[in-house]
Amino acid sequence: METYKHSRSSVGSNRKHVQITSKYRYKMMGKENLRVFCKVAIEEACKKHKIEIEIINVQTNHVHMVVDCPRMMCNAKMMQIIKGLSSYILFRICPNLRKRYPKGHFWNAGYFCDGVGNSNFEMACSYVENQEMHHATQ
């Protein structure tokens, strides 16, 4: 059920469905340990900037998540934080990634970001949760 954030003068939420892909769509998260490291790096980046992750699903070459970010934060800033800081953390955890990405860019330049409201929150979470089934049919 929807829970709103309260501040001194406003009430609301800023939920987003986000998808980011690895640079060149390399299947970097194919191994379980890198999949876990990627998830941890994204979670740490979000926690540091008060971006709450509702659900996250790390696939072999992309990540889907539903996040609730501070209402004053625009999409571009949110994506800069998620991609930039998680990439920074990931390269510190796994220095061997520099062999594949010598310039330090783990994520593709583009991204998908769409608002998630009360009416489609369950649908967005279900979509993120069932990514394995979605990609098995392709």
C-alpha cells in the first residue's frame, strides 16, 4: 500500500521505475558474485543519497528497480548518483573490471526512468520481480 513521505509543508512520494544497462550490454553480471557486488554497490549509492529501493532485480546485462527518491531530486541527478557512485564502488570492490572498462564507465550512457504512481505500483513491482520469466521468453 502507498505510504507517503511527510515534510514540514508537503506530503507525497516520487517513485520511479529505473533500468540501467552495462556498457556495450556485456553480460557482466552473469556470475553470481558480480551480480551480488553490483546489487550492493547500487544499494550503497542509493542509501548514501536517501534514495529508497523498493525492489531491485539484477540481470546478466541490466538492472531493473523501483526506487523512491527525494521529491526535490530530478531524474537526471538521481541517475547520475545511481550510475556514477555505484560504478565507483563497483570498481573499488572488483579492480579487475578495469581490464574490460579501462575508462571506468561500467554503465551505458542511456537509461530508462518512468514515474510509478499508486495505480501502477504493483504492476511495476511485478514486472521487475519477474524479469527472469520475461527474458526466458525472448
